[in-house]
Amino acid sequence: RVSDMYQQKLIKKKGLEWMRDVNQRQPNELKRNQGTYHHSTMQNLIDYYAGNMPATKNNFEDIKRQAKFSPDTGKQIMTETQWNVIHQNVKNTVKEIKKQQRDIDKETGEKGKVVIKSEAMVYAPAEDRNKYYADTAGTVDVLAIFSDGSASIYDWKFISPRQVSGFGQKARIMESPFGSKEDGYNMQIGAYKSILKQFYGVEKIRRSRIIPIHVQYKWEGMKGE
């Protein structure tokens, strides 16, 4: 997997036992689970705003309910304010993509259509050993394919920076939101771009974006964490 590439690099540097210890820590396990759950919300919103599902009030309310309440406990895990930030972010992303298509239409003088896919799987076949990233696969959070054969890539990252002042709405990030993971994110996006160009005939990558979403957790009953 593309997402495993940087982890393998860390294992070589830090050792397998160090990586296992980090991954098995309860806070990190919770963050991974929550990240997966929030990604599902983003996927549903992309499909809603991109027209991949009927843009009905019922569908919107279903997505909102699933985002705000845990499917396991039924407890609220997202406030109304946080929900508004999330869905507005997705809405603006889709607007940006559609504007790119309109700009292409002006360049070509034709009326084209952009295809917006959420959780798009990309794969480099193993038999193409002479090409970079052969036998590698990954999932792009948002892949936009434009009428001229170009594409744009968007990937959300739910992150919890260590250096933060304040909590909740008053929180301020005091360091780069990507921290030590920036190299890994760059490798991931770089791999997606190469695979799309080499194996899918994409002629140009117009935009490739990592979109950080700051998440703070309030730990209860976990002293020392």
C-alpha cells in the first residue's frame, strides 16, 4: 500500500518493536479508529455535494447523524460547530474542483464535465516492473478527473498536533500541523501522482492537496496519557 511506504521507512530507522509499541498504545488506536470513521463522513459528503447520490434533505440529515453520533455507543462525538466546519470544508472543495473545470472550458472553448470520485482506488500492476511504484496500490480520498484528461488529488488528514495552546474553539496550533509526518504525506501524494500518470493516462496533475483537520481529544480515565 502507498500509505505503508513511510511506515516501512520508520521501521528501518526506529525498529519494528518501537513501531509496534507506538501502534498498540490505546490513544493511538483510538485516533486511528476515529480517523477511519471521520473519513467515512468525508466520503459521504463528497458523494452528496458531487452529485454521486441524490442531494435530498433526508440524505444530508443521515450523513449528519452518522457523523455526530458514535455507531457503537450512540454518544455524541461531534458538536454542531465541528460538523459545520467539516461539511463546509467539503462543500468548498467540490466548488473549487468545479471551478477548475470551468477554467478548462474557457481554455478549450468546449463544455466539459468533471468526474469526482471519493475513496478512489489506484493500482500499479506488478507486471510493469520497469515502471516506478509497480505492484503498489492506494486510495485517494478525492480524485477529480477533468474533461481534458488532467486530474486533481485531495487527501484529508485528521491530526492532533502536540504543540497546541488552549482547547476547543480557543485552541491555537503552535507548530506545523503536519509535524514529523510531512515527509510521509509528501511520499503518499507523490506516489498517487506517479501512478495516475504512468498507469491511468492522466496527462497533468492540476492540484494535489493535503488538507489537515485538527482534532483534539479529551481523555477520561486514562491517567498518564
